[in-house]
Amino acid sequence: MVRYTPKLPEKNVNVTPRSHIRELFVLLSGLIAIVVVVYFLLGLVVDQLVPYVPPSFEKKIGSVYLRQIEGIDKKDPRQPVLQAMVDDMTEKCVDLPYDVEVIVVNDQLVNAFALPGGKIVVFDGLLKAVESENELAFILGHELGHFVNKDHLRGLGRALVGLSISLTLLGTDSHLNDMLGSSLNLNRLRFSQQQEGKADIVGINSLQCRYGHVKGATDFFEGLEASSSFRQLRHYFATHPAESKRIDDIEEYRIKQGFEKKALQQLPSVFGTPDSTSTE
Amino acid sequence: MMEAIGPLLNLIIFLLLVSVGYFAGTLAEKRHYQSIQKREAAWLRIPAVSARFDEKLPQASGGEMVYGSAVISIDYFKRILAGLRIIFGGRVTAYESLIDRARREAILRMKENAGPNTDIILNVRIETSSIGNSANGGSVGSIEALAYGTAIRTSQNG
Ligand SMILES: [Zn+2]
């Protein structure tokens, strides 16, 4: 017969004495490091592949994006004017292997962006904010610059890479996926300052080519800077940061190239009177 | 700026939930362990054994089934920690204390169910199950431990 002597266990073998905070920190930083490495490695791969993407494939990707944009106004009277400007610039100033189409979207966002497949999306809010044809030509030239440098494909590749990582790695664990997915989102469709700078150069060159001078190139940024209360609504900003640096860079390039500043060209009457919130 | 606010808000809410989960969870666990240790010492006199007793127990005046169950919920911090473990593998130490607490609490409740006049609880079995799975993601919500056995009373104790 076994004699039973009751006693409490001296230590708890079932619970590992370990700092959970430390464990969380180690695991989380490990995960973030892996995600960052994969994101940048795949980003590099995308950069290498970008020059070989055929325009036909680009068009397919672009149409997927285009279907998600609401409020496309095909009958907007300003569209033919914009289209004519872009056609003129692609013919004489900017060398692109395909035609570029301008799409006007009826939305108050002050923004424009380059979509794969040679589409420049311009929002109504931006068209109301511009005050001269030169200013508008610069913005269009800048977007054409993104096509020339294939930035629009790079942005797309990174976006796909980011999305794939968060979905594959984190599976359906929604809490973690939400958190990491949203932190990737922040950088997803944003071009680097370097890419914006290069696109600005194409923009200013096409201004010089079209008008023989470059006045109006920095108007848009200066207008935005002055009306800071309006800034939060200016979506163009969110994707185009550090505007004062860009103004300086444009000015520096202008002086180096010896580009002059002459009289501004008025906007055609279909654009109506300029938005009162913009300055100059 | 505008599109950055949404994810940023999500991140802040997430961090808030994690820290609330950590501090509230740690406090609850500490208090629970204090209670468990105190009661375990108090109920130490009654043995709960897993052995089956086939031979006759002549002095026994009564025997009945007694049981105790406890449900312990995970907190947000532990959920995140376990979520990370799912990626890297290894021991899910975050859940160990939950199971331990649930098991010990269940045994204590079983003893409390049997009452102080019990001499011994035989044939004790412990079962665990996860209940209250969260709707999104299917991760564990809380765990239940159920302890049951046969309480034996001898005539002296009535
Ligand atoms: Zn740009």
C-alpha cells in the first residue's frame, strides 16, 4: 500500500518562466526583418524586369486598374484639350513607344497619376486648381516622365509584391495581416523622391520644347505651398512630397540649361475661371 | 496625408489593444495564481488521484461523482504572440499558463464540489477543450478544463 503524504509541488514545470514581452519583440522584429528583406529583394527583381514588359501587357494591367476608378467623365469638354496637349508633347517632345490617353475623373482630388497602359488620370480638382496652360503642360509632362522612366510599372510591381507578402506570409490571421498590410500600404503606390525628380526634369524639358520657355513650371507647387489650409485636401501632395526641394531642383536645372521665363499662356475658356483658393 | 490616417489609426488601436491585453492579462494571471496557491494549500488534505480502485472499500459510506470546470480566456497580447508562433514554430509559451491555470482551477473546483468531508477523490480525469473561437481567423478564444472523479466518504466522516 502506497502511503499518501500530501504536498504542494515545489515549482511549476508546466509553465515556462520566460518574458513574453521579450518573446514578442524578438518574433516581431524577426518577422518585420524578413518582410523588409523580401520586399526589397522582390522590388529589385521587379526593377530589373520592368524594361522588358511589353506595352500590350501593360495595357492589360492598366485596364484592371481603370475599371476600379469611379467617376470617369468621357464627355468632359476639357478632355479633348488635354488630349491634344499630350498628343502634341508625345509627338514633338517626349519619346514614348505608344500613344498616351488622358482620362478626366469627376472628383475633387487635386491629383493626377500615370497608370500602366499609357493612361494619365487627371482629377477635376486639379483642373480647377491650375491657372495657366503652362502649369498644366508641366503636370502632364511630369506624368509623361513617369512613363518614360517606367515608374508606373515599378510602383505597380512593389504594390503587388507588398500585397503578396502580407497575404502569403500571414495567411488569414486577420489581426497581424491588418497591421502589417496597412504599414505596407503606406509606401505602396508612392514614387520615390528621386523618381519624382526625374519626372520633373521630363516635365520642364517638355515645357521648353512646347513653349520655348519654362515659366509656370513651379507654379503648381508654389500655389500649393502658399495655401496650406487647403493642403490636406491636396492629394497630389501625398504622392509628391518635399515640394520646396523640388522647386529648388527645378530652378537649379532651369539655370543650368539656360531656359528662360516668358509670358504665360492662358487656359482655354472650357476651363472656366481659376479656383479662388489658389494663389498667384 | 489623408490616406495615411486610416492605417495609422489601425496601428494605434492595435498597439492599444496589445498593451491593454498585456497589462490586464498579467494582472489577472497574477491574482489567479495567488488564489490558486492559497486554495491548493487549503485543500491539500484531500487527495485527488488518478488511480482506479478495484478492491472493496469497506469503510466507505458513500461515493459520488464530483466535477469542476473552469474557462480561461486568452488576451489580445497572448493571441498576437501565439499568432507569431504560428509563423516561426516552437513552444507556445503564451498559452502554457492558461492551460495550467484552467487545469488547477478545475481540480480545485472539483474538490470544492466534493466538500470538506471527502476522504479521497478517485479516478480523477482532466479534459480540455477550446471554446468561443473568434469568428475571424478561427484562432482560440478561450480554453476550458474539466476535472471529474469519484469522491469517497468513510463512515467516520459521515
Ligand atoms: Zn509624379
